[in-house]
Amino acid sequence: MLNLIWAGMIVSATVTGLILGRGAALSSAIFTGCAASLELALTLLGVAAFWNGLMALARESGLLASFSRCLRPVIRLLFPGVKKGSEGEQSIAANLTAEMFGLSGASTPLGLHAMEVLSRGQPAGSASDDMMMLVLLNTASVQIVPATVVAIRQASGASDPFSIMPAVWITSLLTIAVGVVSLRLFIRLESLRRRSKGPPRR
């Protein structure tokens, strides 16, 4: 669907420009946009290489493992169905650690693995409370260093690209707080609704 939307925007913009006789401006915008896109891509590539290298050092030194262990009390609070020291807890800790350090390339496969572990024994087509919580935390993640946003601001000419970090932290924390409370509320309401219906009739 997203590809169709982008294709529609490109085609409509091209046709409109040609109809209005602005072919030269359209051609100039295409080449200018391509050059700007390439410059932004190279900037993001450099930032990604830097942070991935830094996180590789942190992983090899054991810093990330120590940070993951610090997350376990929070994981036990947010994921009551996950057993202490289980594969599920370790997978969630690794996923959230990668998210918080802005390692999107590493957090995605780690999140998929954590979701696969949590789905074991779950009926097909349904999501457990812990699975929903994992999706929530990955969607509204708190990043200690929002590397991608900082890189985009730097490429756009911001005088202080890192000035956005406090706002990102506050917004992310508030989003997660509201999301966790809302999810817990909906889970509680669903549990009460099921109890009110009573056991299924035979």
C-alpha cells in the first residue's frame, strides 16, 4: 500500500508539472532531490557505522550484557508471564537494549526472536499480554541516543543537532507511560468482561 501511495504522488506531481508547463522546474527538482537524498543517505550511513562500531565495542567489553541485566527487574514488572532467567527474558532484554541505544538494525531481528519465543504455546492468530507489551515498547521506545534523528538534523544544517535529545527522552517516557497504563487497563477490562460471561455452555 505504501508503495502505491508513493507511486501515486510521483505520477500526479509529474503529470501536474507537465500540464502546467513547468517541465524545467520539475527536471531541476528531480536532480536536486536526488543529490540531496544521496547526501543524506551518506550522512546516515556514516552515523550508523559509527554507532554500530561503538556498540560492537560495548558488546565485546560486556557493557551491553551488564545493561541488559539492569533491565531484568523492569522486564519482570512489565512481563509477568515471562519466567526469571528464561530465554524469553534474555531475548526481551537484548531487544530493549538495542532499541535504547538506537541500534535499529540489530533490534529488529532481536525483537522478532523475542516475539517468536513469547508466541510458543500461544494459539495461532492470537497475542498474549506479554506479546502486546513487547510491541508497545518497541513502537514507543526510549532511545538514549536517537542517532537517526540527530543525523537528519545535522544533514539539514541544524546548529546543535543534539539539542533535541531531552525532548525525545521526555516524549518517549511519557508515551511509554501512557501506553503501558492504557494496555494494562484494556487487559484488565477484557479480563473482567470474560469473567462476567462465565464459563462457556456445553
